Amino acid sequence: MRILLPILCIFLLSSCKKEKIEKLVLEDLIEEKKAAFFIEKEKECKEKAYEEARNYVDSLANKWVQDDLLDTINFPARPTRPERPSDILEKH
């Protein structure tokens, strides 16, 4: 009986350790996959933001160029309107 009790305790303790080790390995694997997922999503988000910003800047540059091309002709200012002469015939 004396020998049976220590052997039983050793088996119980060793079985508990294995579960914890497997559980820790599984948690580590899940954390690694989560980290890889977040890194990939962050990369996709940055690429999308970069693409949208590039398209916006390109459209602004295109608008500026088009505006400059259309405004190359400088028209003179309108002349001032001459004063109206007085009536030739008198009003009755």
C-alpha cells in the first residue's frame, strides 16, 4: 500500500502536466495564427489605403493640368461702358 500511493501520485501529476503542455502548445499555435492573420489584414488595409490615396492624388494632378491647359488664353478685360449722352429731343 505504501508503494502504491506514491506511484499513483506520480501518474496523476504526470498526466496533469501533459494536458497543460498540450494546452499551452495549442494556445501558442492559436496566438501565432492570430498574429499572422492580423499582420495580413494590416498589410491589405495599408495597400488599399495606398491605392485610394494614389488614385486621389492622380485625379487632383489631372484636374490641375486640365485647368492650366484651358486657362492659357488671357482675354483682355471688358472696356468700361461710355456715358449715355443726354436726350437730343426735349421731353414734353
